[in-house]
Amino acid sequence: MFTGFNDFVNGQQAGFFPNAIPIPQTFEDYFRCYPIADMSDASSKIEANYGGKVFLPQSALNKLTMLNIRYPMLFKLTSETSKKSTHSGVLEFTAEEGRCYMPQWMLDTLQCQPGTLVKIQTTDLPLGSFVKLEPQSVDFLEITDPKAVLENALRNFATLTVGDIIQLHYNNQIYKIKILEAKPDSESQGICVIETDLETDFAPPVGYVEPDYKKQKEENAKIRREKALDAPALRGEGSMAKQIHYDKLLRASEDNDIKFKGTGIKLSGKKVTKTSENKDADKSIDKLDLSGSCKPLNLPDGYLFFGFPVVPYKDDVEEAEEKRKEKVDVSFKGEGHTLRHSKKRKDKRKSHLPKKNKEHSPETIVID
């Protein structure tokens, strides 16, 4: 009866305004809302409970196909009892007639009980460019990569509305996040997050206390000073052996090995006194002679005794620098030589004049 009316409005039939632009139409209906957990196959739809899409009946799909609506299909949900509203997308048209299944957080936002009447109508929302989020617990800070977790979770959402507290499921834990701000601004205070570049910002989680960095820095410095005072290298007692009183430990172990403890008596009745050799033997203990059988070494807590001197590591550059310093900086090493070697005369008689004093004139004849 009214089959031609829609064609007339949309201008699709030839003869009635062939150049007319189709006018978007609005879908509006009432459903009883229920949580997704009440669905017959809820076990296979656990992930939908942590998204922003609802389940509508088949009759809603038939009405939407007959209307000229914009895609993606976005809806405004309004509770008839609390008058609270939010936005969502549609996931499937598999709900029973007269029913609408939605995530639990959406029921909490609308302040609805299962079976409450909800008005659902189509709406248009701008593509979102910015959103500010507020985690509802400090546990959200324990996530190593919150940006990746959020990007993966927002794939299950079609819209975000200011004031909603959505739920994310990650690592067997549920995180609640409140939408504080969304841009661009609109009267509906909602944005569409489908196929858009969304910039996100995080507010401090609820219950988060900013640490006193100045006080924490002072406490760390105090702990470092206490550790420095307890450090063996700063006590000024010398080597590790002296710090753990190894000489006393060695003497005690040797005293335990002595089979006869006591003093000796000579045949004359006098007591045996310590000779110089015995005194030198006692002093040798202080020199930490480690030869002989192994003795048990019980060290105090926090000490390590390696039993050999520690040689600091030196790389090739440092070794080459030390070798260069050890060499004597002498420009010329060896003996000096002249270009003309002097010839020594075997005949050292002084009666003859040296050749350099002789005259080489052809008029003079020298006869030896």
C-alpha cells in the first residue's frame, strides 16, 4: 500500500524529482534490555561483554533495511526509568524479539535492571580525534604497554561517550576506565571510533598518590651513605684478611690441632720458657702463612674471601700506556762516530814534523 511512498521521498522513481537527494530517516523502537550473560550461547560471546556493541532482534534489521540510514549504524540508548543515555553500535541481529542484549557496563551506565525498557534510535556522531581516559584503579599502571592494550580493546567499540565507565579485559583481569573528555565536541557528547586516528591521553588513576621525589631521593642518599660506612674498603683497616681477623681464626684452628696443651717442665724442675724460635713462629701466624692443610673459614655476613690478591683488569690501551711510560725517553742511544776516522801513527818519534806542517812547494826538497 505504501510501497511507492518511500520511493517518492527518496526520489528514486523516474518522473518524481529525479535529481533529489535522499533524506536520512530515523529508526526508533523500544526493547527490554538484558546482559549478554543471559544469552543462550553466552559462552561464545564473552569478548562482547567487554565492548561497546549490542545484540538486536531480526525485526530491527528488517526495519533498518527499509529505511535510508547512514552507515556505520550507530544508536542512542535511553533508559525509560533513569533517563540516562549512552551510545553504541550493533554486533549481531540474533536476539529474541523484543529483547536487546548489552554489556554489563552499559547496564550500569544506564542504571537499568534486567528487563528494563530502553528506547533505541539511530543517531549520527562525528569521527573522534581525541579522548581523555581515567583508569579507575592503580592496577592499570602495572600494564607494561597500555597503549597496545587500549588499541586492541577499542576494536570492540563503535562509540565512546563522555561519562561512561567502560571495561577492558586483559591478562585475566578487568580494568575500568572512565571517559573524561572527547573531541570534537557535540551535543550528544559522543564520538565514533570506527576507522579514525584517535589521540589518547591518560589522567592519573583513581587513588594514585604522587610520590615525594625529594624525600625519596634523601632516603636513597641516606641508604647509600650507610652502605658506604659499612663497606670494608672504607674502614681503613687494610686488607680483607685483617678486616675479618683471619690471624685469630688461623691461630684458633691451629690451637685446636695441638694434641698436648700445657707447659713443659725440665728435669731440673724448671718450666720451659719460649725461645726466640717459638716467638718467631708465633709472629709468623700474623704474617698469614697459608701453607699447610686447609682450615675451615667462617666469615661474618656480607664478606667474601678469595684468598689471593685482586689484580685490576687493564685493557690493551692501558697496558700500552704503561709500557710507554716505562721506556726512557732518550733521543739517541749508542756511540757517536765522525765522518773521517783518525789514523794513529805507529812511529811516535817527535823528530819528524807532521805532514800538515810540511811545505808542498816544488822548490823545497826534504831528505830523510
